[in-house]
Amino acid sequence: MNLDEFAFFNQQLAAMLRDGIPLEGALRQLCTGLRRGTLRTELTALEADLAQGTPLADALARRKLPGLYQRLLVIGAKSNDLSASLTLLADYFQRQHALWARLKGLMVYPVLVMVAAFVLSLLLWLLATRFVLPVWLETVEGMYEGMQLPAATRLAIPLLLNAWVFPALFAVPLLAMLGLAFAPRLRQRLLDRLPAFREARLAQTALASNLLLKGGIPFPEAVGVLEELQPPNRLRADLTAWRRNLAEGVSRFSAVAAGGRFFPPLFVWLVDSAREDLTAGFQQAAEIYEARAAHRAEILLYAALPIAVLGVGILVLLQAYLIGSMYLVFMQMLGGLGEW
């Protein structure tokens, strides 16, 4: 789902509700302006269910929309302030889009470099094995019999005969990336170990907590909602511990979050420093960890991209050296003819 488009849609929907337009009519009008895709399909189906008299909670439960979005819409409808909930959600998804778009860019550039290097290596290998190498070997065997090849050529021959190694070197990380694309749990575990992505998840959790608290949900119930929305991971395990501590009567946040594995001490301190105003505490944590995630993403990008380009350049130059070593034979041959 395009979070930027979804955020803009909710901003418009909130404005139309404030102007007194019924929810069904506003959805119908806005859906006509959406481009075709999952978002338009789901929202159009939601409008159709509401037009048939289906309660909002039941209609949302049938749709493939974010769980947090569904919960806050139901709460906003019950409090008779749906436009306020939509405004909060629009800001949430807009900030999520800005943060994750930067992090996705961090992954895209090295992947593009790797793909380009793989394609170039594959083309050079096919060119060498299908056209150049057979002719070269035949020529060398026929004209260089009993003569010593140049030292650079002798060193290059093992690699020339096994030039498939170069595209294979690029294929391994590409296959690993493809595997991660189809293994969400493994991908999430890996990304959670990278500081930029880990802090983005912390910012996302803090922002979602702030959003639920602003929506009027008590903190213990908000923790339960966040726990339900998480897949099995260390973040969910910490939220489970929070819920358990709250059920036992623990009130101060530093005690609630004590002993967690995912949330660092800085996050706990930022929220706890607000004392009773947890909404402000989570807002402060969200802002700081958004900034940290963006800063770390830029550092990783500036470090990873030059390293990737350098590594690819070295391998491509090595392949160019192998091709050049093949022509040293002919240069030596021409030099011998000149002396003769």
C-alpha cells in the first residue's frame, strides 16, 4: 500500500467529514480519484458495505486495511469524532512514508549496483566463453606450441577457463536478497540488527503508541493493541511483558519496560521523563528516533554505496585484466615477428 497516497486520502476524508458530508458519500467521491490498485479496491468495497447498512466495525473487519487504522476508526466513530481520528492517522502514515521511503532508498542503490555488475559480468563471461576464448585457445595452441606464454597470461589462464566465477560472485548476494524478499520473518530479524531499521521500528512503535493514547485508549489497552499487531518477534515479547507488568499494577513506565530486550534504555528514559503524560513521552521518543533513523540511514548510504561501487569496480577491472592478458599473446607474437 502506498502510505503517502493513503495519508493524503485520509486528510481529504477528514476534511469532507468536517464539512458535514456523510462517510459513505465521502468515500464514494474520493475513491473515484484513486488510481487502480489494492487501496482503491479495499476502500470501494468498504463504501459498498457501509451503503448496505453494515456497521463500521464489521465493514472494516472484512477489509485488508492496517490494523491500527481499523482500531482508531472504530474508536473515532464511537466517540463521534471520526474526522479527528482520520487527521491523526493521516499524520501517522505520512510520517511513516517519509521515514521508510528513505530507508528503502538505502537498500535500492546497492542492489542496483549489484544487479548492473551481475549483468555486465554475465555478458563478459558469455562473450568470452562463446566467441573469444575458443578462438584464442585454438590460435595459441596452433602458433605458440613449444613457446612460453607471457607471465600475466599464465596467471590469467585458470580464471579464463573458469570465468563463471565472476557472475557467480554477484549472483550469491542477489539470490540472498531474493530469499529475504520471500522470508518476512528472516528479513525482519536481519533488519532489526541494523541500527537505522531498528530505530525506525522504535520510532514507529512510539508514534503508534502516541496515536492510540491521543485517540483516548488507556495505556494498558493500547499496549494490547500494539501487541496484537506485531508478528512474533522481540518487540512483541517486550510488549507482552509490558502488558503483564501493567496487569500486576505497575504504573511507572520505567518499571513497566524494565528488562526488555528490544527497547533500549534511551527510549525508556524518554518516555519515563514525561512522568504521567505518556502521550508527550511517546511523542518525544518518536521524534528523536525518527531523526536518529534518518541520520543513520544517510550514514549507511554514504558508506555502503561507495564500498559497493569500489568492490564492483575491482571485480570488473579484474575481468578487464583477464581479457587484456589474452591479447598479450598476440602482442608478444607481433613483437617477435618484428625482430625476425
